[in-house]
Amino acid sequence: MGMKIYNSLSRRLEDFEPLTPEQVTIYSCGPTVYDYIHIGNARTALVTDIIRRYLVYKGYNVKLVQNLTDIDDKIIKRAGELDISTEQLAHQNGEAFFEDSQRLGIQPADVHPKATEHIREMIDLIQILIDKGAAYVIDGSVYYRVNAFASYGKLSNRKPEDLLAGARVEIDERKEDPRDFDMWKAAKPGEPSWDSPWGKGRPGWHIECSAMAMKHLGETIDIHAGGEDLRFPHHENEIAQSELATGVPFARYWMHVAFLKIDGQRMGKSEKNFILLRDALDHYPTEVIRHFLISAHYRHPLDYNQESLTKSEGALRRLSNCLDALKQYDTEVGLNERTDSPLQHAVEKMKTQFTQAMDTDFNTAQALGTIFTLVGEVNKVLSSRHEVENSVFAEAYQALSETCQVLGIYNTEAQNSNGNIEAKLEPLVELLLEFRQDARNRKDWETSDKIRDRLIELNIEIKDTREGTTWKIVS
Ligand code: AMP
Ligand code: ZN
């Protein structure tokens, strides 16, 4: 069976056929870097990570591009509040985004383009649209003429009157049509701006993604992903701009991730009900959070609550106990004659069902179900002490570890990353630093130096600063 993906554009499950056989290009709308990311943002980023991991597992050559929106109203506002430059704010939060993603075991994209580094490409694209009569200039701003694109609304499936209601565009009497949106915003005093044929200004959000996606992945990309809030107007506008400019389809498959909710409400910055990913990672291991975030199919909403995370913790414990018990047999794969044991059948069944689940629009909830069914079978055999060839345990280990690695819930890179270890070591190191401070207060330099030197031997470097003593793991 081949893979099927639910395409938000056609609103049905479609056979997956990339433009070029064996190659897949993916563009995922990344964060606006004015703050740390919350676990709602993390859900969308994690789904993209799993799509990519699974396609690689299936043998595709994947190129993933995920942008960083590093200039927009929110960034300008926050930088003003903090009295720092927009560059500094975007840089800090961009770095924090990479750090948080790594802690969640998300593999970096092949390219992470930044909007401010692609102004030239955006201006070129806007110029093409002006030349084609699909855009107009008013007082240094450039607007997209929605009327010029006959299939406007095809992604969000909205009627013109709904499009108006949903557009939430700024009321601007100068526009020809309220649905028209700005691709270039004329500079306002004190705001960052770039030179353009229409005067100083900055790009609009939608043109950023059109220009960056086409620059790094070509005119037609295979998969375009993002959270469901982006379907309209963001993705609708990306389609309008890109397809009118090139005359070819912009993305073959549109994938939208349903919201992570909290108390029945969408988790969001503006709702002020969010939990930062880094705070969640300080309390739960990477694999537990990953398990929780993929425990529902990506098109279904998922509720964040304590009970679900506790369940994920329990599930992960069962899984790692089982893998620990099986690991010792790993080298015995294929050593013995194949037996015809029920466990061997269970292993084969799990491999088939895992692939079926993931082939059907990346159904991670079902895929996890197949993994835990096999864990149950293995535990039964282990506890009943039935004679089972070691090679069958080895096969079970291989099947489980391979599928868990696709989902990133076993042996992820982040499991060994300093972030997780640091969180676990913190109370212990803080205690030692307290003893060291006591020694220093007593002018017992020998003990104080000994603690510092012994920590260095353990690859923990400490630094005395005016604000106190800090520490970090060095490798
Ligand atoms: P933003 O930084 O708000 O532009 O969001 C970055 C990405 O996270 C986008 O793809 C959003 O659609 C997605 N996102 C935001 N909130 C949620 C949520 N509660 N659940 C799932 N995805 C979300
Ligand atoms: Zn985008």
C-alpha cells in the first residue's frame, strides 16, 4: 500500500506522489520570534519533524525548509517595550527556538530562512505581481488585488462574504477591495525599513513565505504544513501570490495541524493560557512530551492536562522497561533458526500495522497503539518464562526500537542533550555550590577549590560572577 495524505486543499485523502520520484520537498511555517515557543507551537513543529522522519524511513530524500519570521508588528512592539533592537530580539528568540526544538528532539530543518535575509526576493516577487496587474501601489504600500486571482478562497473554501468577515484586515479606505492585503508596508517613523522601488518599507507576512518557499524549494513544493490557524488568510494569500506569479500549483499537499488546547480553549500567546515548551521540558523528559503530543492524530484537537501527561509518563516507563529487558538480545538477531512462535507473529503484525497507520495520513495515535500492543505481548512472554528463541527477542527489540526512533520516543538525540541532563543535575549541583559558598565564607579556600576542581573533572564548569556562581556542562 502506498502512502495517503489528507490534502486540506481537496479536503480528502489522496495518494501521495511527490513531484520528483523519491524526493520530497516540505515547507513548514515557523515561528514569529518575538517570544519563546509554547507547546501549541511545538505540536505543529513536532508533526513536521515526524512527517520528515517517516518519509526518510520510507526511503525518500527529504528537503525541509522552516522559516523564521523575524520582522513583523509583534516583534516591533515587543522590541520597543524591552528597549532593544528588533534584530536583537529576533536573534535571542531565534536561538531559544533552536535550543527548545533540539531539547524536544526535533531535527533541524535543512534550511531555516529568515525573512530579513530575503527582502530582495520578496521585492522581486511583488514586482512580478505588479507587472501582471495583480497588485497596486498606494502611498508607498503595495496591495495584492484579490480580484485578479479567480480561485481565491479555494483553500479555505469560503464564500466572498465570509472571506470579508474572516479577513480581519485593517480597515483601509484606500484599498480597492477590503479583501486586498498588503505585501509591502510603507515605512512608519521609527520602524525598521528597507529600500524598495516604492520607497522605504517592510514586507507583509504572507509574501515572506511565498518568496522563501520558492527560493529554497522551487515553484512547486510537495508538502506545505502549518497550524490550522494559518489556513486563512495566511496560506490562502500565499497561494494567491505564488500561483499568480508562476502559473503553476504552489503546493501539492496542504497539511494543517489541529490546535493544542487547554481547558477547551486554543493555547495561544494572545489567549495568555500558554505553557512554554522549555518549562514543560524542565518537568518532563523529552520522550514523555513527544508521546503526549503525538497521542492524538494531528488533525484532531488535543487537550493539555496533567492527567494526559501522567498517562504518557506511565506509557514511556512501560516502553523503556520492555526495551531494557530486550536489549541484551540485540546481537542475537538471525543467529538461531527462525521459530514459529506467537511472539514472532506479533512482531511481524506490529511492523505491518505500524506502516499501515503511518501510511494513512501519519496516524501516530494508531502507530503508538501497535507499539504498545507488542510491548504487552513481549511482557506476557517475559513474565511467563516461556521458552522463546533469543533471536525472536532480538527481532522484537529491533522492531520496537526502529519504530520508536521514527516517532522519536526512544534514543532521541535530545535524550542525551545537555538540556535534559542539566535539569536533572540542577538540585545536586546547586547543593554543592551552596557548600562551596559556605567554605568561601569561612575563607576555607582549600575546600572551595576542591569542589570546583572535582566538578571540572566531572565536566561541570563553574564561574563566579557578580550575580553569583553559574555552572554549565562542558564536553
Ligand atoms: P506563531 O509563532 O504564532 O506564528 O506560530 C507558529 C506555528 O505554531 C504556526 O504554524 C501556528 O499555526 C502554530 N500554532 C500556534 N498555536 C498553536 C496551537 N495552539 N496548536 C497547534 N499549533 C499552533
Ligand atoms: Zn507561512
